[in-house]
Amino acid sequence: MNPPELAQRLHAAEAVSRDAGRLATRYLADPDALEVTLKGAQDVLTAADGAVERLIVATLRAAFPRDAFLGEEGGRVNGGGPDDACWVIDPIDGTANFARGLPHWCVSIALVVAGRTELGVIYDAGADLLYAATRGAGAWRNGERVSVSTTTDLARATVDVGYSSRTPVEAFGDLVTVLLRRGINVTQCGSAALGLARVADGRLDGYAERHLFAWDALAGLLLVEEAGGCANAFLTGDALTAGNETIAATPALYAVLVDTLAGR
Ligand code: IPD
Ligand code: CA
């Protein structure tokens, strides 16, 4: 994909993320319209998730009809473009927070081209913060360049960790225990995409989770890399559809997180 085509897509992703955030926020004003259900234990779904994903896909498909789509709520739409461009969409990441009226949720959109994430946009609607990155062009928040933190001292570090029932409870407990023993403060904000965006802008020092899907992780991982941080090679094997472990951090903390997840 050439730079002008990528720039067009960045512009479209930024605009539709804001529209998506506004649509989701309108649902919050009417609790009856939210229709909160469970996909599984603690795996929340609301009517807003589907509506927001439909808005994003319809808008981007109209602009880029040959691109493919992979969304958390709608599955897959094949493309037909020459370079396998695929939009990877989480309409509301942090749905459990969203459904409770807690502010930690966001819209996350990535574009994968020939197996590599080239674009990532995350919109934190509650705080009106729009994060954007394209490969090689830095990470940006509301138009200002952001960088990962300079934290090197573990006693000053904060790492957000995620949990889902896709992985054993014990593995999560061990991860938290070891991080705390190493002196690192641990938070669990409940939105992986937002956690990664906050690593990119230096408000957190790292993010770790044993399994995420591509729609949770890809936009945020690109943001962290473009902000000068380190991220694991998520898109290996069948990770686009099956998901993978996710580790992202400042250069100083990355090896500590890798070792911790590997049980070293
Ligand atoms: C979840 C959130 C959560 C993470 C889970 C994800 P959802 O996505 O990102 O923070 O720990 O693994 O499934 O359900 O809110 O879209
Ligand atoms: Ca998600």
C-alpha cells in the first residue's frame, strides 16, 4: 500500500472512531437500550457493541470496498484488494466497564497489510483522546506526538495486566504475584487497547496479558512501538484469528515482563 493510500485510511479511521465513540456514548444515556447480556462468564456484550461495529464497517467499506474486515462482533468480510489489506476492529474494548458506566473503554481500529500492522487508531471517548499511529511515522494523541515513559526503576513502574477466562486463573494470579514481588505496581483497568494506548503515552510503563485477540491488541501494539517502546511479535502463525500473548513496555521494562510471563 503506498503512503497516500495509507494516509487516506488513517484519516477515515480517525473520523469513524470519533463517530463510533459518540454512538456508543449515546447508548450510555439510555440504559434500557444497552441490552446487557453475557457471551460467557464475565464476557459482557451490549447492543452498542454490534451497532458500533456495523457503523465502522459500513463507513470504511463504502470508502475502501476492496479491503477485508475482521471485527470482534461480526466476524470476517473478505476483501479482494491486491495487498490483503484487512481492518481489525474492536468496536468497544472494555465492554464490562462500558456496561457499568465506568470510563475505561475505547474504540480500537487497526489495519493489517500483508501480515503487518500498518495503522492503529484508538479513541478514548470518555476522555476525548484520539490516539493514532502509522508505521514509521510515530505515535500521536490529539495531534501531539507521544512517547513511552523513561521509567527504569521497578519501584516506580506501573504495569496494567489483563485477564479473561480464556486462560487459567492460576496463571493470572502467578503473573500478578511475581510482578508485585519484583516491586512493580499492578493495575487492571479492563481494556487492553486502552492499557496499551496508555503505555504509548507514558502514563503506564507496560501491559501484559496471556491471551488477547487481534482486535484487542494490534492498534495498541503499533502505538507502543511507534512511541519508542517494545512489543512482542503478535502476528505470528494464526494469531490474526486465534489471538496471542501480548507484552508491551518501555525498553527498560520489556525484558522483565517477557521473563515474568515465561516464568523466569
Ligand atoms: C476484553 C478487554 C479486557 C481484556 C480481555 C478482553 P472486551 O475485551 O480488553 O481488558 O483483559 O482479554 O477480552 O470484551 O472488553 O472487548
Ligand atoms: Ca476487546
